[in-house]
Amino acid sequence: MDAETRADLRFKVRRKVSEYIEKSSLPLERTGPSEAAVVCPNCGQIARVTKLPFEDHYEFWKCHSCGEEGDAIKYAMYHLRTDDEEKALLDVCRKLGVNIPALATITAKDLMEK
């Protein structure tokens, strides 16, 4: 996946933490209109998912026990137990129904000419 496609997909999904958690069938407890509680994927303690009041889809998670925090992609990296950000990004996109552009292909003839 090229850098531009990756950046575009990342922008579309990174702030949708609670939606990713729900679609992944992971435990999520709504604690208020702009907050939820989840299991920290790093230490297993309670982490908060906070939605900023001025932007509907700007969410992030933060664990007060271990200090880890991040977006949906970082949560997916922990959940999938991977350091591969692209793998986590693709998982988040699939779960949220975000269209992933097909990979660019090249013919053998074009490759030989390069």
C-alpha cells in the first residue's frame, strides 16, 4: 500500500475507537454521552475512551494505570498483537466498512522495461 493511500485510510478511521471496539465484539461500557470504558489492550486494566465535545468522531483511549493511549489503529495493534501498523489499519478499515482501494498492479512487460 502506498503512503498516500495509507494516510487517507488512517485519517478516515483512527478516531473511531469505540466503533472499532464494538465491531470487534470487544467489551465496551458506555459511562456517559462522551465517555466509555474499555479493557486496556496493554495492561488489562480499565481504560477510558473519550470523545471530544467539539468533534463527534474524535475519540481516543487512555489507560490511567499504565499510561498507554492512542487511536483505533494503536488499539488494533495491541488487540492483534502486532507491530505492523498496516495490518492493524486494514483490520480497522474492514471492521468499519471503509473501502480499501485495490493494490496497483504492473505487467511483467512494464516491469522488465523499468
